[in-house]
Amino acid sequence: MPQSSSRIAIVGGGPAGLAAAEVLAAAGVHADLFDAMPSLGRKFLMAGRGGLNLTHSEPLDRFLSRYGERQAELGPLVRAYPPQALRDWAHGLGIETFVGTSGRVFPLEMKAAPLLRAWVHRLRANGVATHARHRWTGWDEAGRLRFATPAGETALEPRAVILALGGGSWAKLGSDGAWVPTLARHGVDIAPLKPANCGFDIGWSAFFRDKFAGAPLKNVQASCPAADGTLLQRRGEFVASEHGVQGSLIYALSAALRDRIERDGRAVLTLDLLPDRAFERVLADTTHPRGARSLSSHLQSRVGIAGVKAALLREVLDRDAMQDAERLARAIKALPLVLTAARPMDQAISTAGGVRFQALDDHCMLRRLPGVFCAGEMLDWEAPTGGYLLTGCIASGRAAAQGLLRWLAS
């Protein structure tokens, strides 16, 4: 790596950094891309192990609403590079895509590795120089970027830099939030990092934990209050974990649940275990004479409640409530689970918090550090799983690179 350079430095080899490199290469601007890990896109590869969710096919206005309180900031970036543009880009890399039954968009092969290989190969062919095992440690007294490498510390003085350093989850893959104190020392306004798309703790009994940890609860509806008091409802499935609950349905509500716990010390997640059946039908089933059958047999044969759903009812209700047909029916349709804490940030799929948008100008450049641009998950936004995270990261990486090009031309 050169000790000084007229090139552009991109720090972070995840989707945002790679997207920024692509924009610069297309403009004929030479870039050096640095990453702390032995290879690029480590978290991207891990996220794609169960099937890489590229984006979502829903109407754009609904898509943008998934960014919640940050829709005003993320909206223009994603409108400039919408989901269809991302699909077209993947096709240009030789990766065909399809829309699943949920509306989510996946590569035909479902894997992240072929896409990442094609992406990095094209970047290198277009002149992007990649530098693995280069951990950014800040700036030296001369204002140069400092990197810790296996060969020792080195420094670079680029014309400008794009930071795409990720959030604070999955530290072993490079996203460790170590950049926070460095930028804070330079006066950059940063919202505290916290877990997003995360699981939550529940004080399960030893019996439930031992017997049902890892069991999926399918076709349920979950609800919780939003910060403004409106009721959030989602339908899907989740898993009863050793510590509490996790899975896609929980992640969809995790921001509201996390914020409620921060405010009140606890949050209540209400489950409808039979969302396709009206309360009156459930009540008729629970009050139907069961004769010599046990309650478990009656619930399974008459109500359709068995396994982990039945165990969850017994976990929450006392003996008297289980024997009361009306209370049991109401619990089946609205079972309250008390969540006591979000799981640790490093176990979360993503993080909230980061560089506040007020710290950036309209082109993703830090107001306190001219020539330094930020992109990706290190910015203060969050989104549920479903392709919104990846789309947002790529769109913001492209926007930061376009902002850098404008700055160079000014």
C-alpha cells in the first residue's frame, strides 16, 4: 500500500463499501478499499447462509415505510437506487433473482458467495485495489489514515475517504463498533449503538427451557404497542430459544420492544396462537364437553393446540386459568409474554444507532471532517429483515460515493 496517495480510500469491505467502490470505479476514480478481516464481505456471506435476501418486491412507498423514523433520511437514497435497480445490478453480475412467496427477492441459487465473488472480481478488474487485514485505527497527527496490519502500522493520505465500518453486531466478522470513540473524539455526533433485529429474554421455567428451547411457533400473530401508542401487529413464526424468543416475527417488532424495555424495564408481547380462528369459535371449542379426555387431548383434538403452543399456555397461565374455559380461550387469542431484556448486541442481526444524520451534509459528508463520508450500517438507522437492510446499505454506499465525486468536482 502506498504511504501517500492521490487515490480515494474506502474503509470497510461490506456491501456499503463495495457499492461505493463501484460508483467511483465507474467514474474513473481510483480507489483503495481496506478491510480489517482476511477477506471482504464476511458478514454479508454469513447473512446469506440461509438464503441471501437481496431486497423486497413490495411497492416502493411501503418499502420505504420499513425505515420507520429514518424514512425521511433513507427514502431519497433508496429512491435513487430502488429495489428493481438492485435486481438489475445483480443480473449484470450474472446472478438471476426470483421473488419468493413472501415478496422477498433472492438469488436463484440462494447463496451469497457467487454474487460476492462476481462483485469483487469486477471491482478489481475496474481498478479497485483491495487491502485485507488492514484495521483502521484513526488518524495520525498529520491527518493521515492509520492502519494496523500484520506487517505493522502504516499510514495513507488520500484525497478523500468513505467510512463504511458497519455497526456493532457480529464482531468476529469485523462489525465491532470500534470506530465510535475515534469519531466521537473528532466531535462527530453519534447515537449509542444498540441491538436491532434481535431476540429477547424471558424467564422461562427450567421445564419449558429444557423441553422446548429451539421449538418453532408457526402461524401466530404478535402485537405490541409502538412508542406513539398505536398497536403494531405482525404475523409469522418465531422460535422459543433457551433465553426467550427470537426469529423473524420477533425481529419485525424488535425496535418497539427494545425501546419499551429501555423506557419501562420490560415489554409485553401479546400472541394470538390461532389467528385464523375467531374468539367465539375458540371459546366454543374450549367449552365443549371433553368427557374423560385430558385437557391436553382436548386442546389438541378440539382446539388444535399442542406441543410448544400448549406448553406456552401452561408456562403463562396458572392451574385455575387453564381449567377455566373462557380464560383459556382469551389466553389462546391474547397470550402475554413479558420480555425483560434484549439479547446482547453482538448476537443481534444488526444494530441501531450510529452517526446521526444531522452530523452529515446532504451528500453524506461529515460536517466536522470535510472530505470524510459515511455510509451503511454505521449511520443512525435501522430496518427489519426482509431485504431492507441490504438495500439501505448499498443505496447509502452509492450515495456517499456520489457525494464524494461532487465534492471533488467542487
